[in-house]
Amino acid sequence: MAAVIAYRDYVDDATLSGAATIVSGFPVSNVQSRQLSSTTRISTSGTPEIIVDLGATRVVRLVSMLGINARFSAANNTTIEYRATPSAPWQPVAVTWPTDGGAASRLELAREVAPALHCVIEDGPADGGINARQIRIVCGWGPATGETYYEIGRLWVSDALVLPAGVDGTWSMGFREPGKLDVSAGLQAYESPRARPRVLRCSLSKVSTLDAYGFVDGDTVAFERPSLQGLQMYAGTTGEVIVLPRTSSPLWTRRIGVYGHVAQEFDIQHIDGGWFRADGFAVEEER
């Protein structure tokens, strides 16, 4: 059981191809935009795939599809493959997708959670993840009734800070209510609703120097890997982040995972020796 924090999307600088049946007006480049309303649409009648060429071999621990039009009773047909060089054979990534919606009698909360699929990649090298130059995603979820296309608002491929302990016991999920109640002349209240974004709060109670700063005590060379300081410097409070506080099942990653921005600054505090903590970390959802 781990917690995952990702803050740098390789897709922004990648070359995208493979989707031969893009719906006119919704190009594949739209998945490189932070605006989830700017979507790409791939016809279900053709080959519904996107190939992401990262330009160089990178460590990949997280693949996410955000702002999708999936019915989650049929999301398990989506596949993800990778290869270290363009000439190498495609290798499958083990994926288990969530199934928590579709039937009218299912829990209503399933409709309110921002539609996303997160694949945490934990196989490969000893430190987790895979070494990939190209990622191929073949869409296979069930689009909403009457829709003849797969829709994706944002595609995310990245390395990630993976914390096996520290986050999971100290996170909480709330929401921000941007709507309001208006009152009529007869003092009858009526709502002006808006989407309620989720807010994930957590305190990282104990992380190593490597996870906090990206290097090891006494060493002279920093690792090229995610860290809390890297998150502060790269994303700050305006950049994008994905935080999955528990990855023990695909329902946890979908229902509790949040894509958004850091809504509350945090400090990296030294505890003792090679251990640190970070209190006050909060991520507000973007939909």
C-alpha cells in the first residue's frame, strides 16, 4: 500500500500519434492542455489508441487519463503497453480498472467523482516503475449512452514520488463548496449550485532525505527522481499535481485520487538524522 505524488507530466513535451480516427475539431494535441474541457475525441469505430513518444527513455510510474467519458462498469478493456526503444516489441503493463458505476441503482457518489483512470506502475526495475520511450494506450471503456467516441481531457505520463508509509495514515478528504444559497422575498432558500471540488489534505509524517530532497546524506550527486523539494520548485501552488493517498485497489485510486493544484503551502521540516516531515499539504481538485 503506497501513496503516489506526481507533478511533472511528460506528455507536455511528447510527440503524440496513433489515433487515426480523431473526431474533427478535437485533435489529439488537446490532451496536452491543462484545461480538461479541451478534449480529444477518438471514434469507437476505428483503432482507439494513442502512442506517446517521450523522446528519450524515462522512468514511468504513473499513467492517468483525466476528464474521460467512461462508464466505469466497462472500463477494464483499456490496455497500456510500453517499449524502451521505438523498434522494441510492445510490453504489457498489468492494469486493473475500477467498476463502480453504470447501473442507475449504484452509489450516487460514483457520478460526482471526477472521471479519471489512474494506472500506478509498480513492476519493472527494483525501484519500481518501467523504463519507457513510448507508451501506447488503447481505449476500451464504455462511453456514455449514445456517444460514439472516447473522450480524454488530459493525458498524464510521469515518474512519481512513491511513499510506502507516512501519508496513508494521516490524510483526510473534504470538499470546497463554490455554490451558494440565495433567498427569495418570501425567505425561501434556493441553491445556486456549482461542482464541488474535492480537497485532499495530508501530513507527511516521516520521509527520508531521498524523498524530501532527492539525494542521500553524505552523497555529492543528486538523483534525477521526484522529491518534495522538486514538487515545491516545479509545481509550487500553481502547477498541476496528482496525489493518490492509497493505491491498494483501483477504487481507491479513482475515488480518492485528486488531480489539481497545491492549495496550501507546506514546509519540509527536519525531525532528526535523515528524516523529515511536511505538514499542511493540501490539494484542491480541478475538474
